[in-house]
Amino acid sequence: MKILITGGAGFIGSHVVRLFVNKYPNYTIHNLDKLTYAGNLANLSDIEKKPNYAFVKGDIVDAGFINELLNREKYNAVIHLAAESHVDRSITNPLEFVMTNVIGTVNLLNAAKTLYKAANSSFTKFYHVSTDEVYGALGDEGMFTESTSYDPHSPYSASKASSDHFVRAYHDTYGLPVVISNCSNNYGPNHFPEKLIPLCINNIKHNRPLPIYGKGENVRDWLFVEDHATAIDKIFHKAKLGSTYNIGGHNEWTNIDVIRLLCDMMDSKLGRPAGTNQKLITFVKDRAGHDLRYAIDATKLKNDLGWVPSVTFEQGLERTVDWYLNNEEWLNNVTSGNYSNYYNEQYVKR
Ligand code: NAD
Ligand code: TYD
């Protein structure tokens, strides 16, 4: 099996690449990534010399390059994670999200379709990794299931919803063998520190304000990134072609409660008196179109494929904090240069 994984030097993709390279030594894994601000080869330094792994630098928006690569390498499957992924950036620059998330996905679908339709084709699967944000926002009750209607609100979720529709359209129109999964918010090592949890870990470390949008009442359903990777492994190998799976940890938290837990955990890890870090919490102007609540019903995944998360939120968060505290160089590298978080760029203190 020769698999192309896109977006493998980013947060989730790097965990998926590592899992596949280590668990399946007989597979050949190619990791295609443009290395935008969010891509970082240091995420995969532990496996870069493995004989069944290769990195390919390239842009999924470049149709000529994608067609040539798939035609030359004759992959048996694609696992597609490359995307622009930050909601705040999508509010500032929606077109970039259309280009990468929609056009880039359609470019890959076209190249995969050509491979699949070729004589003696051995192309078996196009696995599209997506988000629960395509379903829109929930009120206080209910959960997203696989049959929830799409209702995206941000340019990011609209671009991911569009890409999901194209993947299904290529299945229904051209018979392309596809699988889609929609996962809730991930957290863990290698998460770029513009997203809530790693941003706050980094800010606590440096005694900087922790920007909480609105009143901090928005709810997210957090999943440890390695659990997402094991779910992708199961779905990739076992899901029926044409099917969709929701992935989530039944782990809903308001943003303010997540940050309070993080503050308390880091007080003790940094040897600060209890309550010190919570003083850094700063309520700031809300995000435009901010979805109130996400919650995933992952019953189908549990019943069909036997997947459940392996760690509690407290365990996963502790591993995450420890990783950031032990990987100062990684954090310094990605926060140097032109980096500045979106709170600083876009938001003013209320
Ligand atoms: P990320 O931003 O950390 O990584 C994205 C990767 O894609 C980066 O390595 C980047 O260099 C690469 N990339 C971007 N544009 C590219 C292009 N034009 N060509 C090639 N490579 C390009 O994102 P992530 O959080 O790891 O998310 C990965 C996937 O999972 C995305 O499709 C996202 O929608 C989905 N997802 C993310 C979450 C989450 O909580 N982060 C949850 C559910 C689903
Ligand atoms: P984020 O990590 O950007 O993920 P998403 O928007 O995809 O859910 O944000 C998680 C939640 O935290 C979301 O409700 C927005 C909020 N948030 C803040 O309150 N402050 C911040 O600085 C950031 C980046 C996010």
C-alpha cells in the first residue's frame, strides 16, 4: 500500500503520519505539505529517516503539480488533511480558505479520479478529514450526528463544508471510493499556538494575558489528537466506501472552564501559588459569528468500529502541558519572526 497523506507537517497530520509510518512498516507513506506558517517538519523529526517515509513539498492548489505527482507515484490511497484551519484567519482572509480548502481538495479529487479510472487501477480510497464545524452551532441541547444538516457560519467552516460536498459529489457522480470523517476540536502536542489551548499555555508560561472571547461561555468538545489519529486509522481501514463518521470524545467544556483548569494545572507545574495564573484571564471582544456550542455524537463510530477515546481530558491536557514545557525550542521557533497571535492583531480589550 502506497499512501499520500496531505498536511502531514501540521498538527493533526503529523500525528497521523507518525502512526501510519510506525504501525505499518510495509506501507509507503508520502507526506505532501506546502509548509505554510502552520507546517513544521520538526513535528516529524523522530520518523524522518524511516525507510517507508518520504516528504514531498508542494501546494495542493497547483493542479499541474498534483496531477503530475499522483500520475507518477500511482498511490493506492489518499488521506487528505492539508487545509487552512484557523477560524480567525478565515475571517480576515476568506479567499485563502477557498483556494486551499475548496480548490485544493477538488484538485486532489480530479487527480485521484484519473488514477481510479485508469486501466488496471489499484487506487482504493480517498479519505477526506473534516470538522464538526460544518454542522453549524448547537444551543444548550442536542449533539451533531452524521445526518445533521450542514449549516456552516464561518468562512473556515463554509470552505470545509464545500470540500465535503465535493468529495461526496465525486463519489456519487464518478464512483470515486471516498470516506469522510468530521471531528470535534483537537488538542495535544504540536498544536500551533494561535489556537485556544496552546496559545494559553504559551501565554501562561510568559505571564501574558489569556484572551477569552466574549464571556467564555462557548462550548467545545475536546479530543486528544492521538485519539483522532487512531480513529482515522480505524476508519481508513474498516469504513464502508461512501460512508461518513463523526469523531468526538463526549467531552464538552466551556472555554472559561478549560482555561481555569489549565491555569490551576500550570500553577502547580510552574511552582506558582494557587490562583496566580487565573489572574491572567482577560475577557476580550467576541469573535464575529462565534458558534455557541459544538458536541459530537460518536455512537456510530463506537458501534461499527469499536473506537473510543483512550485518555480523559485531564490526562490529555497534562500530557499536552508537559510537552509544551519540555519543548521550549519548538515553541520559540514557531513564535519567533513574524508570528503574532490574532488577539494582538485583531481584537481590542473590552
Ligand atoms: P494545521 O493548520 O495545523 O495544519 C495544516 C497543514 O496543511 C499544514 O502543515 C500546512 O502547511 C498544510 N497546508 C496548508 N495549505 C496547504 C496547501 N495549499 N498545500 C499543501 N499543504 C498545505 O491544521 P490541523 O489542525 O492539523 O487540521 C488538519 C485537518 O483536520 C484540516 O483539514 C482541518 O480542517 C481538520 N480538522 C481539524 C480540527 C482541529 O481541531 N484542529 C478538528 C477537526 C478537523
Ligand atoms: P479555536 O482554538 O480557535 O478553535 P475553533 O474556533 O475551531 O473552535 O477556539 C476554540 C474556542 O476558544 C472558540 O470558542 C474560540 C475561543 N477562543 C478564545 O476565547 N480566545 C482565543 O484567543 C482563541 C484563539 C479562541
